[in-house]
Amino acid sequence: MIKKQGKYYIDTENWGTSLGIDSSNLKGCIEEYHNSTSFSGRTKFNGLFGHESFGFKEINLDFLTHFKTLNHIWFWNVNLEDIQGVYSFREFESFGILGKRPPINFSKFSQIKVLTIDWTNKDTNLSGLKSLEEFYLWHHKPKEKNFEDFKFPSYCSNKVQLNWTNVETLESLNGLIGTKSLEIHRSRNLRSLRGIEKLSDSLEELIIRACGKLIEIQPGLDLPNLKRIHINGKNYK
């Protein structure tokens, strides 16, 4: 829950305590962060977030260089022209940027556990993430309607969620070793679950919603370790 405390927006629900970045009071936000730092060098804030509803209007992330330690960022509905400031940190555990932005080199963030991004085929080194527990991919819509040119993280120990992908099947799915839960939402072209067997060793939960063209579901039903299957409003397990 995001609440305003005095002049600042604070989120205490996700990953500790995060400070909202208000572009109209950017200097004040930076000061609030530093004023909360104790003599031991610890601050009550371990993350930052931003959205236009809370005053975020930045076109770059240069302001991040004014913060000392962060392990969580969450910016959504943004329109960024430069993201170089994000490389000021190496120890993000939760990383989320949704909206327009330049590509990101994920080799700089090997500690990420939870990752939320919009698709771009110019991002690099996603496959090298080794600590990933949850991966949320939005708006994957290449003209080829498959995953051939997208390198998923090679490993994800818990949950993968695909939102608004335009693929027709899962045959080009790659990486994601260890995934226990797969969710697919609002994928209007998805017609077959062929390819999902690549996750058969680990997958325990399959949730598919608002995929109206999906006809061939048997490949999902055949997976040996599934404990829950929910497809377009119907529970199969």
C-alpha cells in the first residue's frame, strides 16, 4: 500500500520500505533519504518507486547516483530516454521498469531475484541471471510471433508470468530451468501449449487466463508434476 507521509509517498508493502520519487520535489526526496540514515550508515529506505500518479516525470535515471544503497526499484508507465543511472548499483534483489526505455545490460545485476520488464529485443544478458526466483515479462510482441529472438533467463526457481505475449505456441520457449509456476495472461494468439514440456521436470502450477484462441491444451495436461491447472476459467486439477 502506497501512502503519503508528510511530503513523501512511502510504500511499506513490497521489499521493505520504498520512497516515491516526486519530480516536483526531487531534491527533497534525496534529502529525505539521506536524513533517514543512521550513524551506522543504514537508511530506513531500501528501495525507490515512481509513477506519474505519484509525481514521477523523469526522462532519465541520473538521480539514482544520489542514493547510496538500494536493493529494490519499481518504476512503471515511464518514458525514459536514458537509464545509465541504474548502473550505479550492483546488488538489486528486485528490479522493475515498465514503459519506454533504452535497452538494459543485465550482466551488471547478477543478484536479481525478482525481475519485471517490458519486452525489448535489445536487452542483453538476461540468460546469465543465476539467482532469479520470479520473472514477469510484459508486451512481448515480435512480428514473428515466437520466442526465437528472445533469450529468457536460463534459470528461474519459482514463478514466470507472461502478459500480453503474441506467440502462437510455446515451441520456441527457452531457458527458465527450475520454474515451478507458469502464468500466461491475455495472449490473444496462443492456440497451442506445445513446447511446455520443456518445463516438465519442475512445473507444478499452470495458470492461463484470457487466451481465447487456445485449443490444444493436452501438452499441459500431460505434464507429470502439475498439482494445479487452471485454463481460461476451468480447473483441471
